[in-house]
Amino acid sequence: MKQKKFILQENEIPTQWYNILADMPNKPMPPIHPATHQPLTWEDLAHIFPAECCKQELDMEHRWIDIPEEVLEKYKYYRSTPLVRAYALEEAIGTPAHIYFKNESVNPLGSHKINSALPQCYYAKQEGTTNVTTETGAGQWGAALSYAASVFGLEAAVYQVKITMQQKPYRSSIMRTFGAAVTGSPSMSTRAGKDIITRDPRHPGSLGTAISEAVELATTTPNCKYTLGSVLNHVALHQSIIGLEAEKQMQMAGEYPDTVIACFGGGSNFGGVAFPFMRHNILDGRKTEFIAAEPESCPKLTRGEFHYDFGDEAGYTPLLPMYTLGHDFKPANIHAGGLRYHGAGMIVSQLLKDGYMRGVDIPQLETFEAGLLFARTEGIIPAPESSHAIAATIREAKKCIETGEEKVILFNLSGHGLIDMPSYEQYINGDLMNYSLTEDDIKKSMKSVPEM
Ligand SMILES: *Cc1c(COP(=O)(O)O)cnc(C)c1O
């Protein structure tokens, strides 16, 4: 029997997160206040987000940040997550490469998002907040936040994009099961929602409308804070638990990755698995390669531009320095809903600019083909988002067939796809397609990037 699974003992689980901001040779440029055009201050952020998250967001100094005891206790419900050597997948590809995956689907909610939902709710509770609010597209973040809110005794209000609420009904059922109030956005419950509906009664909703409503609720309700599940620095910080565990587990396996791969929406699971290894490239001259796998239909890393842009469609958020396709970019309705975001986080954007990583864009059909192969070899049905990482891994592993290289490849399995079965059904029936973009499409959406 081949040994294939590595799990850490309870006393070996990391007790600190890793903050790559402290080690980056070039720090990200500051986020800019949209009205004053001045760098954003801690106070600007603290109106909206829990104070501790704001501190973490701007912390360029501390490399290691203690995980609060109460959060560690909750992490232990499902951590460590397994690191698995994918022998069956290797065999099916016929590659000499050694493929490992970190399985972040093994937790109550089925994706990595819980790793940041727990600390965000904990910090909110600590500072006397009673309510948290957020937006969710496909629903994974809303589900993780609803669970974390119930764990720490907070009320959660989630604005879910109206159209995905209908497309993925089980995700709202999950949120309601954990006690959250779920509202389809745009709704009549906020000023912003009313304005949108008045203008367009049949508006299907977007992350932009949902963000506007959630932020409005947070700013107009006492003791209510807003939370975000990707893009921001503090979210990537919380996700570093993935890579820190993986580093120890790779040691148990007696190997070190030549290549680290993750799918890419705003960058939190990529940063989570990659940054702890990247620190050895920055500090110790290691030569590990880092690949972020994005959809062909939303290619901000491979075809976007580095620019100050808004984080939301409506243009309410601060201006962030990032690779972007333009904040009013309307991605095709692909099944990897968690990857349909126009921009990349500030840290990842700077690292890409400085050549520490690269992006690769993958057509939808190739991701489902990869997802099916993974399911049939490793027995886990991956989230359509995660299948982008699997497809990128298969591409790299195939290169090794030609070169004969026994490359060590580590990818992050960000979630399972058990509530995405209608997507698989459509793929198997031959009803899915690819969506590629012309240069003109991209030029058009880049027009929404503000002049600075
Ligand atoms: C949200 C989500 C993603 C994309 O978000 P990142 O912040 O880029 O990690 C990827 N996979 C799954 C399963 C998700 O839920």
C-alpha cells in the first residue's frame, strides 16, 4: 500500500498566521480614498470593518500574527486538513511528476472560506458588535460567514445576488439553516437597492449591487460590521494557515514543491497556499514556481492591466492598486461563480508585477474535463472553481512526461462541488461552452478604469 495522506497532530497546527507584507521587497501601493484621493487610513476602514481586521489590513511590519485562542479552538474542529499524494491522478496522466493536493474541502462548509469567516466574526464579537453583514455571489462566502456568525453568537445578514439565489438555491438554504437572514439583491430593504429597482425593476443583481446594500446596512445600523471573503490583505493573512500546514506536511512527505498552484478569484486561497512557500523564494533564494489559475472568461491576471480601480461595480469602495479588467467588467455566466471577479488583491497584484508568480487562463470545458478526471481518480468531486487549479496542474504534469522530470507539484483543492451538481449535469450532457474574449471586449471594459 502506498502511503498517501499526511495529517498534523493537534499540537502541530500552526498558532500564528504568516503576513507576507512584512517580507515583500516592494510593498503594495496604498489604497486611495475615492473622494479625497488621499491614502486610506485605519479610521476610514474602521467605520465599516472590525477594527482588528483593519489593523491587519495595513500591517507591513509583523511577519507573524498570533491566531486568537478562541479561533484556534474552532479551527481544530476541522484542522489540520489532509495533504494527499494523488497517486491515482498521476497514474491516469502518466506523468513522472509527484502531485500533492491540500484538501480544504474537508470542513463543515466545504470550502476554504471558513478559515477567514471564523476570525472575522471572532474579532467583530470581541469589539462588541452584534451583527455582521456581507454579500455573496455563488454563496460559499455567505455560507461560511453564516456558520461563523452562529459559532460566535452574532446575527448575520447576507445579500445574495438575486439571480444566483435562484440558480443555487441550496446555498441560501444552508445560510438559513445556520440562522442567517438572506436577502436577494437588489432588494427594497436599502436605499441603494430601492434606487436600483426603481431604475430597473427586473435587475438580476450583481456583486456590485449586493456590496452596495451590505455596506449601506453596516454603515446605517449600530453595532453592525461588514465582512469580505476575498481580495483584501487580512483575508489572505487568515488563509495562510493552509500553506503553513502544507509546509509541515510536505516535510513529513520528505519533499518540497517545485510548483504551487491554486485557482484565482480575488486571491485568498492562492495567497493562502502560496505565500508561506513564497517567503522562501524572497528570503532564501528558493526557486519554486507559483501559478494562479483563472477562467479564460475573466482573465485579469493574464490580460488585465495594473491600475488603480474600484473594488465594486458601482464604484463605492476605495481605489485599489490591482490587476483589473475594469470595475464594470461583466464576466460570462460560467459555473465557477467564485472566480467571476474583475480584479486581483493588492498583494498578489504587486507580486505578479514583480515576477514572483504568473497567471494562466483556462477555458471552462477544460476545467470540467479536469474535474471529472479528478473525481474518477481521487474520489472527490471538486468545486468548479477548484477545477481550474486541477486543470493547471494537469497541464504542468503533462509537460513532465516530455521532459521526464519528477517535478513536485502542490495544488490547493479550495472546495468540493457537491452542491454544484447541476453544473456537472450540464457538462456531462454537453450543454456547456467556452467563453473567450476578444481584444475589443477587454479594451471596452478597461474604459471603466478611472483616470488617476
Ligand atoms: C470563493 C472561492 C474561490 C475564489 O476565491 P479566492 O479568494 O480567489 O480564493 C475559489 N474556490 C472556492 C471553492 C471558493 O468558494
